[in-house]
Amino acid sequence: MLVTFWGVRGSYPIGRRDNVRYGGNSTCIQIQAPGELPLIMDGGSGIRVFGSTLLDGPFVAGEGQANILVGHTHWDHILGYPFFGPLYYSGNRFTFYSAGQAEADLPLILEGQHEELHFPVPFDELRAEMVFQRIRPRERFKLGGFTIEAVQLNHPGITLGYRIEHLEAAVVIFTDTARIASVQQGQGMAEAVKAEGLQQFQRRFSQELVDLCRGADLLVHDSHFLEEEIVGKEHWGHSTALDALALAQAASVRHLMLFHHAPEHADDVVDAKLALTRSAAAGGTLKVSAAREGMAVELSENKK
Amino acid sequence: MKIRFWGVRGSISAPGPQTMRYGGNTPCVEFEGRGGETFVIDAGYGAVGLGQRLTQGAGATEQHLLLTHLHWDHIQGLPFFAPIYIPGHRVIIYSVSAKTARSAMDRLFTSVYSPIMGVENLGAEVAYEEIAGPFQLGDMHIEPVLLDHGVPTLGFRIEDGDSVVFHATDHEGGDRTCDERLVQAARGADLLIHDAQFTRPEYLRYRGWGHSHTEAALKNALDAQVRRLALFHYDPTHTDDDVDRQLQDARAQVADQELEVLAAQEGLELQVA
């Protein structure tokens, strides 16, 4: 399995001279495995660049097919779809997997980006066939040879994190999630806290995340805030790198990939965040990296 | 008048090593009149940098934001424009229609798209002004002109008594009536900031998309007899080298004219006199 990063930045895409090493595009990750349809996580501005690499194969012949996992629909995760070239070719087929939103379903949310007032190209000019599937947290399902399982993260609205397995390889992607000890802000969480009590809910939520990450080869995790920045912003829906490290260690993950870098962080700030996390992980077997645009990580599918 | 470019890229932000000289962020331009008063045209992601500067130290607590139109690339920076979260600040949004500007703000901040979960959660007061004709901001006189871009889109002639600037994005050059209106209003300006999304060969593929090619920008600049032309609103697929070539090509075409051509660049400050 090969995991390629096309956008690693959180909140909004941002171009600056001091962030070109890690990259300024917002979230988009491509997951490939031999013989499988392409799998894409998120349509931030990175998906425009990814799309431009597809425009000489089946996706311009109108024979392309891909599956798209939608984490959630905040701008930074969807603003690239209207610029994803393959969506404009008749004959291509994209299946979107997402949680239901109470306010509106995914097709309406995507169509909203094409309102005449806000975008020059109408939604129906996306000539590819778009199929929408609703998925439920903790329900395992198959996409060809991939096995997928989602969990609801701690972020405003409904945000899903995914575990994706292929043969013996597993990657887990948690793009946006806040400390459960500080805040319970996902849709339905307030009710759950009321029903089962705060401590029980927190224990159950934390255990669910650990269970989903257990033994994964790669955990791609929100690391938006520096340790000194999160104070007072715990309710903004994001983690620190050390929060990500704690989960990776608790779940015996092999490789932690710091992700969703804050837009205001220059490359040397991300370097420092990575160095801090590596020194906190020193002595263990866990490998720690920081996601860079264009980076590809190969996960072994045969552990023998 | 002073002009600072905070975002010059069209359609969608395109950050990366190949766009870092001209800049990858969507449009935002700041104007400062000779009396020191300021206003901003458009709030693409370039507005993030401006917002950070505006909230450092003791600056003005009132921001005037003129929107050319409501396409995402011209408003998407608003949820990340720092003054909008600060109690005691006031952001006044000027646009063709207060009603549609309000609905655009609702949509930008609505819970399916934004963790802010609604405009009611903003710290600043947001006010809406409708642009119905020429108006005054401090010493600056602003005259709106309808451009050619599908949805109602405004160009602005801006005068501060010392100098005249015309801001024209997004605009598809080529329609005679529209171009004449622009040329009339831009006449004699010291600087014309003009949509130059495409090269001419590209334009032939994207006719009707609401954007100009280099020659269309040059023609309007020459017809309006402006002193300087700033190419603006670059296509997201264009690299810095592409913009260099576009600029060279434009300069070569007007080598025997008085017109000076430059390419707008993020971070560039122009003194126009």
C-alpha cells in the first residue's frame, strides 16, 4: 500500500516563502494498492494538484473510477473538488463515502460550492458520475480489496477518521480531532455525555480511537497546535503533536505522521514540532515523521 | 496613494515552490490614501496576512472591505480575517447587494462548512453597505463600474487627489460595450490593475469563463491611456516562470508605447503618484 500526501495543511491553503518545504495546500491523501481502484481521502486544495497528474490516463478517456472518503465538509477539506479535473469528464465514476450531516447531505454540500453567486461553473457541468454512500461509524466495509472502518472524531459537526487495510498493511487517518479530556464537541457527544456520564464517555471514546489505531503501520494524525498554543484553544477542534504521540504509543502504531499543520507555522516551526515529538518518543520503536506535500510512504503488505 | 498586494492569484490558492515569487494566495489588495485612511478590495486568502497585520498593535478598529463580487476566491479569506473575531472591531462590507453579501457570509460560516458554526459567533460587528453609485471613504473618491464577468462584478476608479487607480478584476475583455465602459472610467489613471488570467492561446479554450488574456488587458490599458498596467489574477496553473514570460511578452508588445507594464506580486507595495 502506498500513501501519498497532496495536501498537509489545515484550516486553509496558504502560500508563503517560509512554508514551501512542507507545503501550503490543504488536506488530500491518495491511497494506492496493487489492483485496486484509487482511494482518495479529502478534497482540499491538494486535490487540484493530484488531479493534474491524472489527466493522461483513463480519467481523460472517461474510463476512470475512484473512491473518495470524506472526513468532514469544512472548507479546507472540500474546496478543491471544483478544481479536480477528472470530475469534469463524462464516463468517470466517483463514489463518495461520508457520514450523514443533520443540516444537509453531501451532494447538497458539494453543490453549494457551485452556487452561481459563488462559482462560475454549475454543479451539473461535473460530467462524471457521482455516487454518494452514507457510512456509519464502527461499521467495517469492503472497497475491492480494501477494508475500511470509520470512527467519529472529536470535532464540530460529524467528522470521521478512517482505518484502511489492504492485505497486512493498515493506515489510520485522523485529520481533525480535539482532546476529549478538554471538550466533547462532535455531533451527538453532548447527548452521549448526558446519557452515560462524562468520565464513562471519555473512556469509551478514547478506547475507540485506540482500538481503531491498534497495530497500524501508519497513523496520520492532526498535530495543529504547538503545546504552548493549545491553551485556551482546546475547543478549536485540534490536537497537539504530543496528543498524537500518546495515541500512537497507546495503540502500538509503527509510524506516526504529524499532519494538519497550522497555516501560520513556517517550515522551521514544523521542524521543531517534529524534533520535540521525536525526542518524546525516544527509546521506543515508534518512528515519527511530519507530512510533506509530495511525500509517499510505502507500507509493507506482507509482514512475513 | 499606496497599494499593497496581499493576494494576486485567481480561482483557487496555489501555494508551492513554483508560485512563491508572485504568490499563491487568492485576491486581496489594500489601498492607502494620502491622508492615511485605508480600505481593502476583496478578501481571498491573501486577506489572512493583512488581517494579521491589522490586529498587531494598536491599529484602526474599523475596516472597510469592498467586494468586487462574491465568487469564493474573492471572499474565502473572511473566516480567517483576524479583525472579524475581535470584539470592538467593525468590518464594513461594501458590495453590489447587501442582501447577497449577507447570504454569502451566512454560507461562509454555516456549520457544514465552518467550525465557527454561524456568523452570530463572530466577535466584531459586521455591517453591510450597498454600492449604488460613486461614494467617498475619507479623502478617497470611489466610482464603481460594472465589469463583464457573468455575475454582477464591480471595477473601481479610486482617486485620492494625488493619484488615480483603476481596479478591474474579474473581467473578460472583448465585449465592446463593457470594455468601453471600463476604458471610459479608467481614463488617464496612473495605474490599472487588470485581470490577466490567461495567455491568448489559453483564452481561446476558456472563452466565456469571465477572464482576460494578456492582450485584452493591454488593449484596455492603451485605450484608457493609463500610465502603468499591473497584470493580476493569475491562473492557478501558472508558475512564476509562466508569469515572467507573460510579463516579458506584454512588455514586448508595448515597447514603442508610453505604457509601463508590471506583474502584481504578493507583498509588493506600490507608491502611485
